[in-house]
Amino acid sequence: MKKFLTLRKGLIGVAMICCFLLLAACSGEPADGAEVRVAAMRGPTAMGLLHLMDAADSSQNEYSFEILGSPDLVPPLFVQNAVDVAAVPGNLAAILHNRMDVRALAIVTLGVLHVVDTTGDVHSVEDLRGRTIFVSGQGATPEFALNYVLTQNGLTPGVDVFVDFRAEHTEIAAMLQTGAAEIALLPEPFVSTVSAQVDGLRVALDLSEEWNRVQPDYGLIMSVVVARADFIEENPDAVAIFLEEYAASVEFVNANIEAAAELAARFEIIPNPAIARNAIPRTNIVFKTGEEMQRNLSGFLRVLYEAEPQSVGGELPESAFYFMP
């Protein structure tokens, strides 16, 4: 089988991928595909790819997919030239660009983070004072978005609120189930997963809403697709095909929740279709490219940079970072 999927951190390999030959219809000649090695973070970041993964042998591109459990697995793949394209946390896109020549292709996920609580005591950001909140995503968007919201509400992380970082969302979910954690920051679909398993768990705060209260100009961006600059330059047709198919996949997932939920379970992105049906409408899957992407992503990264320069790698990306299709 010419296309394959690797799921790191406990998931199982299966076959997959994509569809659509729209470019051929537009140009009058078939576009040339290529081998495209795609990595994505497990959870919301990978959700928009579900239909693309399912459409197996319909694409001119030769795809392989790797689903990763932690953001720190992505940079080595680029360094080793083991991946061409990756869907990563928004701030990691800028960090990668500051280390190597990658370009942002699209924004694919907006805010999906929620503070969940088993105590019933958390109703505002101020209610986190003196509490411990468990978070996965140290060095990535969850950490910096939470820190920004806390500081803008007069709370100092590590002083007024204690943040306990764990490697994966699944670890925090297990801690909530056993009672080892009472308050946590989780994205969908993990919120829906844990809510179905932990009695008394409630969504206390929507971090996107809290972000918008203190930063109304630029929304909370969770995931961005980046690609190696040399891959873009050497394979322009394959990149165009990928963007067309990715956009179509996002549209399918948002418009066909039942079918997408089945795919999410089949590819083990979410444990079962019932949880996926609840999670997908709250996963904020989008596909923003070109000037719209640049305007929103550059503004979001500037907010992070002004709060903590190292959150974006110490320097804001220049305009060449933003790929214009």
C-alpha cells in the first residue's frame, strides 16, 4: 500500500490519505504530485486531516502521516529531514522558523483549551489563585496562552497559581480519573473524553473567551501547518494539491460530524465516535491561508512575543515566513 500512517506514543499504524484533483481542472493539465511526509499533533491539530487520511489512494501525492504525542518530537523530524510538512502549535511554528527555514502554510485550529474542574470552586480566573493546575504543552501554545491570561488578570504563574506540567494530555486525563488532579487545562477532544469518564467534572473556563477578554484584537491560535522552504520551492504543484485537499478535508469534517467522528475513532485520534461527536463542534477546526493567515498569525505571535519573547523563539518571523499561495 503506497500510503501509510505512523501514530507515535501508543497509537497503531493504519493506511490512509487524500482526494481531489481540482488543480487539474483549473490549469487544464494534471498537476505533478510528489511524496509528502506529514506530521501532526495528536488531538485537535490532527482532526482536520481525517478525511484526507481516509481518502487513501485518490491523490496524486504520495502521503505518509505521523501522529505525534508531544510538540518536542517535531523539531528533530525537521532536523533529520524526516518530515516535509507538520501541523504544530502556533508558537512552535515561529520557533521552528527561527531555527530553520520553514514557512507557515495555514492556520488550522483556533482556541480549543478549557480549564476543567472537579471541585466546583472555579468560576473565574481569580478562582485559580492558590490552586494547582495541571497542563500539557510546556513550551507550546497552552503554556504561553495560560500564562498570558493569568498575568493579564493579575496572577503570577508559579507564585499565585501553581502550574504542574505533564508530558501528555492522556496522563492528565488519567490523573483526573484517579483524583490525583482536581483542576487541569485540556483541549478538545480530551475535554469530552474525560467528561464522559469522571463524575463531577465540569468545564469551568473557556480559555479562548478569557483570552478575548484581555486581548480582543487577535484570537487564540492553537495550530498552524508549516513546511520546509526547500520542499515548497522544489514541489510547488504537490504543495498546491496538499492545500486543496487539506481545505477540502477541513470542510468535510466540519460538515459531516457523524462520518468524521467515525474516522476519528478508526484512526484512534479519539477513543470512540460518541466522544468525537461531542468534541468536533467545539474543536474550532479552520483553514486560513494567505493574507488572512498572515494578519491573524502575525498579530497572535506579537502578543506572545511582547509577553515573553522566548515563547516565539526570541524573534518575530519576517514576512517571508508567511506562504502566499
